[in-house]
Amino acid sequence: MPNIFAHKDLRTSDLIVDAIYEGGDVANVVADPLSKLLPGVGNQGGFRAAGRGDDKRIVVLYTSGEDTDWPDSLDLSTGQFVYYGDNKSPGHELHDTGPGGNRILRRVFDRLHGPSDGRQRIPPFVVFRKYPTAASRRSVQFLGVAVPGFRGLPATADLVAVWKTSNGERFQNYRATFTVLNIPVVRRSWLDDISNGNQPSQNAPSAWINWVNRGQYEALVSVPTTIIRSQSDQMPKTPEKLEILRAIWDHFRATPVAFEAFAARLFQMHDSRVVIDEITRASVDGGRDAIGRYLLGFSDDPIYSTFALEAKCYAPPLDGESANTVGVKEVSRLISRIRHREFGVLVTTSVIGRQAYEEVRQDQHPIIFITGKDITDILTINGYGTVERVRELLQSEFAVSGML
């Protein structure tokens, strides 16, 4: 169980990565824990900045994890945090937002890529996500201290204006990439110094000082303690994504062979370096539903790694029903078709059985598993974050007999 801090203790609490900070027991913004943890940051919105004018003392990045159109994400294995700006509806210019979150992003990334002393004028970003508890629906979990940019990511890619469409109207929002620093505990003494304007602070953690002074990214990374995902981990977590998976299953269940082309398209959506060479005919596929190549190196001097893709349109565990899992037999069939220096991709609307998953990972077979959760994540990242948009995609590009 994560460490939990009661609402009454927040004003004096340190910030500990993955700890829970409880909200109050009233049904309004007074129950917000962030404004009590960090005085001056406000009690609403995704961006909550303390400090007047353009130079903020500290900025909270709050994510609910439930916005399917703008899916904030933290990669625990690298410390990379992707956060979307606050222009999330048509009718406004990119920087014309009430909270001013996109203006903050523009300013800090300009400083990041400007003179070397620009980092000294960038505030720490503290990241929290929604984490309801029995005591309060407003409770949050602390994910870490973040700084703009990521090691190896060019200046043209760490802050990007992306286009979205809503009700036929196009508009832009920022996709910003941060690094969560290796700061397991944020001491109250540093937070108090920030609040009082005492910067630079002798209480600042070393990872923060090294980034400010030398631009050194010391990311907070973690290695998974398990080698397989549970069946629960292979399924979508939100009601919206469960409905997306249901729509896909309903579309292909009567004609599962049509799922093969959709599975190949999903793998291409996942990585732009994927090239699909052939969707094989069912009667001659030899255990491979699609064949393709993965681009390595440079486009004008390419090296390719070939792969075989198998698609399994199986019943997912929805509405309390048991899943039709992909088992040892199906996975072994794909493994037997992989040639020397090839890898395999198995895409299913359901989940991989525990024994099959364990055998693949323990024997180090080069197999990528794309399950129900992964399918909905890939679609959401690529702009298909609602059931309506997914159905439009299915009907326009993957229509099957009986669905026209």
C-alpha cells in the first residue's frame, strides 16, 4: 500500500514519490489537497502556478488520467513524462487559454533552448495525478519533480503543437515532454524556500541543482519486478476504453479474418518505422497473418528487421464474462513460424494466458504482445479516443460483410 498523508497534515508534509495526499471531506474546492500542500498554486485545473507575472516560483501539473483525447503519460522505465497543454477545445488560439498553461510551456521551453543561464529561471514542475480514496475523491498521488526536455530529444520535438478536430473544427494544443528527476523525496524545507522566494536554495535536491547548473538529466527510472502482465493489466482501465474495445470486438467477431488487416494497421500506428509488406491470405498464410519489416538506422541507408504478425480476434473479458485467452498453442504456432533474426507480433482483442506469457518471457522469445489495453492506448494516442471515432474508422477502412 502507498504511504497516505491525511488532509490535516499536508501543510507540513514532505512530497514522497508515489505517496497519496488526501483531500478533505467536504464536497467543494476547499477539499483540494494541492493548494494546501503548495500554498499559492490554486485549487483547480491542470496547470496550477504560484508566482506573479511570467516568472513562476513553482508549477503543478495535474493529470486525471481520464482524458482520452489528450492522454498524459509517464514512462516509469525512462522517467519521460508527456503532458498536454490547456487549449483543449476549438475557438481559441494556441496560447489564448484562461489558466495560461500553454504560455507557461512556451516560456519555459524557450528558456530551455536559449542561453545556458535560462534554466535558472525555469520553475520546478511537480506532477500529481488523480487518486480517489475512501476519505476523499479529491486525493492525489505525487509522481515526482519534472523539468522540461528529455535527454536525446531535439529542440524540435520536446514541445510540439499538435492538431485535433472536434465537431468538424480544427485547433492546436501543445504536447510537452518532461523528465521526472531522480528526487525520491522533496523536503518541506525546499518547498518553503520556493514559497518564500528564496532561490537558489541550499535545501534543493542535487538532481535539481545539477540540471539547473549543467543541464544534466538524472531521470527517475525503475525496472519492473515482474516479467509478465497480469490479465487485468492487459485490459483497459477506464469505461471509455472498455467501450472502444467492445466496439472493435463487436465489429470483427462474426468475421475474425478481417481483424488481420486492422491488427497490422495498429502495429503501424504504434511505430512509424513499421512497414507492412503483405496481409497474407488465410488459406496460405503459414501461420502468419501479416509480414513486414521494421526500419533500423537511417531512411537513406536502411537496415530492416523482418517480422511475422499473428492476429487473434478473441472474446475479451467484458461484462463479467470470462476471456477467451490466447494460450500456449497459439503462441507456439507463431514462434515456430519465426525465422532466424525475425521477431513476432501477436495482436489480440483479448488477453494472453499466464502460462503462454511466462514461457515467452522466460525463454526470451522475441515476441511483442498487443492486447486489449494496448489496442485502446494506441488508438487513443493516434486520435481515436472515443467510441464514435473508432466506429468511423472501422466503417470507413475496415468494413466487413454484414456491417455495411
